[in-house]
Amino acid sequence: MKKIAMSIFSAALILGAGTAVFAAGNGNSGNGLNFEKMLPFMEKMHPNSSKEELKNMYKTCHGNGGMMSETNSKEMMNRF
């Protein structure tokens, strides 16, 4: 009986730790996109802007406290 209990406890511990590691490694900015993923789209929408200007624009819009920090960027990209 002790072996079964220890097996169940060990399995729960391993699965719990695995879930925590996956969750910690999976978080990006909440919406799954970052500047590198958005860059081709931004270059298409703003062809005359430099990479530095686009980076500043991304930080302003999607950074902490930005006007689009709570929106789903994937939805926006699918519109165009």
C-alpha cells in the first residue's frame, strides 16, 4: 500500500512540476506575439518606417500601459 501511495504522490509531484515549468516557459506577453513576430506585418502596414521607428511604435502600443496591451494582436493581424 505504501508503494502505491508513494507512486501516486511521485506522479502528482512530477506532473505538477512539469506543468509549472511549461507555464513559466510559455508566457510571452499575454497575447503570444512579440516584436519579431509582428515586424513583417508592421513593415507591410508602414513601409516607409525604419526598424527603430517600428520598434518604438510596438513598445508604445503593446508595452506595459500601452493602448493595445490588453487586446489580441492575432485578431488585428487577421483583419488585413
